[in-house]
Amino acid sequence: MGPARVRLRGGAVLVELADRFGDAAATKVLAGEVVTAAGDVVTAATVLPPNSHVYLYRDLPEEVPVPFDVPVRYRDDDIVVVDKPPFLATMPRGGHVVQTATVRLRRELELPELSPAHRLDRLTAGVLLFTARREMRGAYQTMFARGAVRKTYLASAAVDPSLEFPLTLRSRIVKERGRLQAFEEPGEPNAETFIERLGDGLYRLTPRTGRTHQLRVHMASLGLPIIGDPLYPNVIDVARDDFSTPLQLLAHSIEFEDPISGCLRRFVSRRSIDQ
């Protein structure tokens, strides 16, 4: 990960960082681990004017290693497509930094500018597309943001003989900061999912929007929560090092018209629903 940038109020850098961030920040200054925008090492005597910036690396949280590989399915100069395993977050957030697909792949592939074009939930496995270079990010991220990518998922859940498939679910889904579960509320629908039953307990889900936890919420709303889901319908406390019960939800395929070449591209996961 890149360094954190801190804008200063002005004055002695050591004193300001110690006041704002505590002894750990002061220790970084004394250890020569803080630099100015010009690349000079900050010392105990460094004084900078207001609105100057300094850079330092944050201490990483202690993380439980996710014991699964991230196989590359396709790679060229512009993009990298991988089969993300369950339990691995897409990008750094909260207590997940090193144990994320982005950081692991940057190190393994030696691509420091690698960045996800979209996101899969930490518990969801399957096809995940990254841009390899900074100048590619906008085109591919915009493509996903405007819904120009056709995505299909596979899920395992119970069977309710009273439900007829295929069906389309439309509802309003809200995800509030600090609340683990997303939830449905009355109002204009902002989430739509087309659901097909392929066999005994196997479903194909085609989201036509991309709300947080949309597929998990919609399946639970049918009374068919996805097998292995620790959030829906009820929150289950799972130990950080417990990888025994993966969510049975797989991002199976993505298909799109490449924003750079104009070619039709399709990538399919090689994982099975229970991996």
C-alpha cells in the first residue's frame, strides 16, 4: 500500500504529529520514516508552513492469513482477471489490509498500480477484474459504475416448492454505515435481481443493479438465504480464523464490450460453488 498523506497546520512537524496522532507518530519521525513532499526525511528539527504535506506508512493491523490462492485467469498490459477466493476482501478496509486481493496481487505480480475495477464482498468468490495501470482505471471503473457489464452469479440455497422460477425481485435496499446488514425499506426500488433455479438447490442470479449485499438480501427475502451466509437472515459471530464454512455464492461470469478495444470480452470462473 502507498503511504498516508498528512496535511499540516504548520510549525514543528514532530510536535504536530505527536499532538495529533500520539507517540507512535513521533516515533516514526525519530526513526526517519516520515518524508516531505520533496522527498526529504523529516527530523526532530523540521519546521514546515501551513498546508504542507508529509508522508508516512501506517502500522498495519495484525491479520489472520487467508489460506487460499488468488489464481490469475487472464492478464495483459491493461487488465488482470482473477478468481478471488472466499474470505479475502477485494481492497483494504478496516482490519483487512495485507490480506486483500489488491495488496496480495500487487506484491505477487509486481504491479504497484494494480487497482480493482469493481468489488466483490469479502465472502463472495469468483471473477474479479483489475486494471494494471493507473491510466486504465477510469475507463474500466466507469464501465462497471454505469452498469455496462453483464454479471451472473451461482448460489446454493434451500428449495421452496411454492415459489415459481424464473422470477424478478425489485426492492429498495439500504446499507447504513456501521450496520452489518443491509435492509429493505419502502420506497422507489433501487435493486433488481433476476433469479433462475437451475437444479435442486442451485440458482443463477443476474443482478441488474449493484447494491451492497443485494443478492444476499434478495435471496433471504424469499426465505431462501444463501448457504453459509453469516449475515442473512441472522447475524452469526464467526471467528476470524474460521474458514470452514464459505458462503455459497460465486461470481460466475462477467461479459462486456471492452472500453479500450471495443472487443467483446467474457470471463468465467473455474471455481465450483463450494470453493
